[in-house]
Amino acid sequence: MPRIATRALVQIRKGLRTLPHLMDLPSSSVRKLARQLLAMEAASTSATNARMHEAVRVCEKLRIALTRFAGADGFASLLRRTLALARVEVPSLNDIQIKPDGSLEDLATIPDGNEAAVAITAHLLELLVIFIGHALTMRLVREAWPDASFDESH
């Protein structure tokens, strides 16, 4: 594993224990990016599993990109923290679990599905920005959505 990836994984694991007091809601630019990714997945006709909620597909694409960077355990830790933060914002997420393979359960049963999708996606992106920086986060996003164009301002 590259040295930067190893340091990032250690930072993720340590930081997840002390993060609650450091984090409020994700920034407006991160929420905007989250909405853009969700909209792209919702509009995608070539989605591998179009029946899956777009937030689950976004997390899955980021999982693939991030697992190469931080490993499966690193992503699972990040997703657990993401879900904990999103549950504060959208309490109906209390019923959603992370599957043993590190993916999210489908959000189809959640009454505030759109709000939950934005919360999960935005918190995941915000944690990535905190731990690996904006530039590397955007690199992972561009890797997962190579044909999309993104506003790079933050």
C-alpha cells in the first residue's frame, strides 16, 4: 500500500474516534457535489443496478475507488462514521445498516429518502475532504465518474 494511503488509513481510524465534536453539517460545496453525484446516478441509464437507490450506488462507486486507496477496512470505518453522522441529521436512517461486504442497505424504505441520500453522500464526501483533502477527494470522485465535469471551487 502506498505510504500516503497507509498514513491516510491510520488518520481515518484515529480520527473517527474523536470526530463528533469537530464536525457540523457538511459544507455547502460538499452538499452541492453530493446532489450532483446523486442526480447523475438517478439519471444514469447504464447503472449496474438501476433498482438500487442512487445514494447506495454513489457509495458503491466511492467504495470501489477508496478501497484501492485505503483498503476495505478503511472504507468500512469511514462508512460507519458517515452513517452515524447522517443519522443525527436524518433520524429515519437508524433502521439502515451496513452489510458485511461494506455496502449500505437499500434506502428505498426510508420515508425521507432524498434527504437521507444527500446526508449520507455529503457526510461521506466531507469525511474524505477532512482526512485526505479536497484535491485527492476530487481525484477519487473523477475516477468514479470519469465522464462527468465538476466545479472544482471549494
